[in-house]
Amino acid sequence: MAGGVGGDDDEYIQLNLTAMVDVVMLLIIFFVTNLKFPKEEGTLSANLPKAGRAAPNANAPKIDKIVIGLDRPGDNVRIIVNNQPLQGLKALDVKLFSLQRQIPEAEVTMDVKPDVPYNDVVQVFNLCARNRFTKVAFAQPAAGP
């Protein structure tokens, strides 16, 4: 039967998948090598105090401490440095600059009351970092009832 439909010599169509598998593998390799994970946001590196107290080391050199207190008695945040009240962040920046020149290896402890906004805490923390204080810690909150 010449020219008829469905002859004896049926041809089978074979799909060549090798090229498609190669392309898929190349795409996978491309996307895996260019994958970047986002950096963790909203973290502050800080030395937090432990619940217990360690025994003092007699051989350790005496390092002066700077205590920055943040309190919010009304609408404004009150800043106290070593029991001396300051007016605003600019005054704190000047005070930290002078303390950095006097005591470059001082430990800064931030005593923050719970009602102080985080924005103010971060601004004070950034001022400590800008004035090159490397040992900044947060005071342990007082145990409440």
C-alpha cells in the first residue's frame, strides 16, 4: 500500500533528553553559585551580664567603669553618666569623647529602664561605638515582684 496511512514500517519518535538535562543542570549550578543569604538585621553585639558573679581576679588591672543610665520620668529621656545628669545626646557625645581620652580602655555599662524607647537605647549605643568604646555592656535588670 503505497501512500496509505499506517504502514508496516512505523517509526518511533525518540526524544533526546541529554541536551535538556544539561541545560537544567547548568541553570541549577548558576543559581546555587549566585545565591546570597541576607544578613541578619536588628542585632546588636553586646556583652550581657551573667546571673551569677564571678570571683574577682587579683592579677587583673584596675579598669574604670563608665555607667550610663537611661530613664524616662516623663516624655523626655533622662541621661545620667556616672551619677551626673546630662542634657541630650549632644552633651553625652561630648562627655564620652572626653572620657575616651581620659580612660581609653574603660568598660561602659548601660543601665536602661524598661520604659525607655529602643530608638534612644540604640542612639546611645551608637555614640559609645562612635567614641571607640569597645567594651559596652547592659546592666542586669533589677528583679521585680
